[in-house]
Amino acid sequence: MNRHPLGIVNVHGNENVLNMASLKASKSLNSRSKSAGTPHKENKGVWSQTIQVGKKRKISDVVPVTKQSQKISKQKFTIFQDATPVTNPTSDSTNILLEQQTKLQEQAQKITELETIIMQQNQNLEIQLNTITNLGKKIELAEGNITYFSTLYGASNTDVESYKQEKNVLEKTNSTLKTTNSSLIQKLKKLEESNESLLDEVTELRNDLKRQEQSDAFLRRSTLKSTQEAQELRFMNELLIQQLADKETKNVNEVKMLKQALSERDLQLVGQVNHYRMVVNQLKEHMHVTVTDGQKKIQSLETLLEKERLRNTKPAPTSRALQVEDTPMEENTGTTTA
């Protein structure tokens, strides 16, 4: 009695017998899977018709792994792995987008790993089912041998017991494989639930990412609009600066002209002031001369008045004296008048 690498007992010790039986069982399962229908289009991995996401049915059979189902599985999850990051995100949303991308890639990696495990489990389950089918055939063959040898040839009790022991071993192995099969189905159901949960999380993350991309696109549009407005304001600012520079240049020229005019006017005013000062000085000199002459005339007049007063106080002179005295008076009067 040899042991198969997968733990299957080879009772007859002949690998060819087991391989042929596995081939026949595989064909039988394939025919049953074709009659049962193809796997669901939206299956999350490689499943039987009765093991599908979101559907609880009685597990009765397992569809073997096919190239088409593997192709569908690989195409489904490379979509998540090939997600390209959003280009030119704004500074506010960069970290959020990177976190979303990282989570999405991690979830895709987990789903891929679970997908690989599920495919391996399906393959193991298929092998177990083939082995169970083979053991069933061997049990039937052993029962047939027991009946054949006991009735036709009158086989000895030793041969019958040997076949019965072989049958018991095969039945135990069959029971063990059925238990293992049941355990594998439970693991597949758990993996299915985990896979479904991960897919929901990935869907939610993709929706969040889409919303974030929309928000980022809105921010980019707002930024573009703000940039255009800033460019327009910058252009207007440069235009105003140019106008101010032109006005400043014009004002500087006007100030220079005014300064030059003021300088010329100052020179004219200085000339006029000097002229007026000269005239004033001349007038002062003339006034001084006039005042001096007037004072002299006043003094002479006072002298004459004094003499006149003295003459009036003396006794009346003779006519001769009067004539002598009158002559200078007339001269003085003429001089004064002149």
C-alpha cells in the first residue's frame, strides 16, 4: 500500500490505475459541470455553480478550474493593480490621494492572494473529488470481487477477509476525504466571504477615489481660474505701474521746467529788488539832502523871526534907518523864496 503525495492512499500500489481513474473522474466531472452550466459571469474567482458570491445554495458539486475562468479572474483583478495615480493633484489632496492609492493596491494584493488560494483550494478539491470517485469505484470493484470470488469460485475466507479489509480501508479513506472535502468547502466559503468583504472595501475605496478625483478636478479648475484672474490682475498692475511711471516722468519734467522758470523769475525778482533798493537809497539820499536844506531854511527863518521880534521891541527908528534895514530883508526874502 503506497501513499500519494497529497495524502491519498493507493491501495493497489499502481500509479497508472490511479491516474486512469482520476482521468475518468475528471471527464465525468467535466460532463456534469457542462450539464450544470458555466460559471457565473460576475463570480469573484473560480467557483462552482453552487458557490457564488452573495448566493447561499446547497453545495453539491465543484466545477473544475478552467483556463477561461482563470483568464476572467486575472483580468478582473489586474484592473485594481493597474490603477494609475492622479496626475497633478493639489497640495491639499495629495496625501489623501496617495493613501487611497496605497489602500487600493493593498486591497488588490490581498484579493489576488485570496484568489490564488481559492484556485489552489479548488484544484485540491477537484483532486479530492476525483479521488473519492476513484475510491467509490474501487469499493464497488472490491465488493464485486468479494461477490465474484465467494459465489463463483468459492473463495476462501482469507481472500474474502482480505477484500473486506481492503474495502474497509477504502471506505475509511473515502470518509476522510469527504471530511477533508467538507473542510475545504468551509474554507472556500470563508475565503468567499473575506473576498466579498475586500471587494466591497475596494469598491468603496474606488468610489472615494473617484469623488476625490472629482474634487481634485474642481480644485484644478478653480486653481486655473484663479491663475487666469491673477494673470489679468498682474497685467493690469503692470499697466498701472507703466502709467504711473509715465505720469511720474511727466511730473518730473514739469517740475524741472517749473524750477527753471522759478529760477529765472528769482533772478528777475532779485534784479528788481536790487533796483528798488538802489532807488530807495537814492530817495534816502535825496530826502536827506532835502531835509538838511529844509533845516537850514528853518534856522534862517527862525533867525529872521528873532530879528523881527527884536526890531519890533525897539523904539521907532528914523526913516533912514528903516530904509537901511528894509533892504536886506527884501534880499533875504527873495533868497528864501528862491
